[in-house]
Amino acid sequence: MPDPANIALKDIDFEWMHKAYYSALCRYAERIVKQKEEAECIVSDFFTTLWIDRENKHIIKSLKSYLYQGVHNNCLKCLQHKNVSRRYSEHIQKTHTMGNHEGNNPLSMIILNDLARKIDNAINALPAQCREIFVLVRIKGFKYHEVAEKMDISIGTVRTQISRAKNKLQEFIKNME
């Protein structure tokens, strides 16, 4: 199938599109985010979003350009999320260090405990499967394929659930700033 332009997304054969572009988009995303699994997750999430919104999307120029631009934007969002998470971790570390230098300042300890409680609440507010997958991957350090085997689900499901958890927790962090 040629690269369609000025066509409704719903009229494009998704199986063809996925076969034609998935691998190249993953390599492109990996060059941006520097992690293969993260790149695959970004591309999978992008295709999932396209599938969900296919009735409302219309490609004006080139399908290839549309796909690369979408993946590029999602990579930038991922990097931004990592930056927010890094700053948050640095803030926690700084606050914890301050508390230790000040003889475990009661105010610092209250702030840290409150923050830890809020984070726990945000994680616990995730749907059950999403929470379990998030904890296994992001807190306990399991790989996507290990979680998929352990829970008898597909790697795609793991990716989707991690993406959902990250989005919800990202909202939580934004609301804290």
C-alpha cells in the first residue's frame, strides 16, 4: 500500500501500517529516549491511541510524517516525565538530607511522611491490575517480559498498564507542583 496522504485514518489498514512502520518507529524512538523497552512502549501506546481515535483522525500530508511526528512528540513527553520524576526524586533526597543534617527536623519528617502517604495513595488509587504491574516494574524492578510471564498476560498489556499508571501518576505530580 503506498503512503496515503489526505486520507481518514479509519480507511488505513492498521495491520499493514503496523507491519510497515512499527520496527522503524521503535528504532527512531530508541534514538531519542535511549532505552529499547521504553521506545517499544511509546510506539505501542501511540498505535493504541491511533486505533482508539481512528474515527476522528484525518491525515493531511504523509502517513509516514504523521507517524514519526506523533512518536517524536510522545518521546518528548516521556523525557519530560522522566525529568519531572528526576526533579521529584532530587527534592525528596534533598529534603531527606536536610532532615538528617538538622537532627531529623520534625517538620522535615512530617513533610516526608505526608509526601510518602500521598504517593502511596496515588499508587493505591490505580486500578488493581495496573497497580500490581506498576509495582512489579517500577518499584520491584521486574522486566516487562518477566511481569507478562508471571501474570500470564501479554507484554503489550504490561506496556499499556505501565503507560496508564505513568499518566495517572504524572497528573498527580503536576497537581503537587
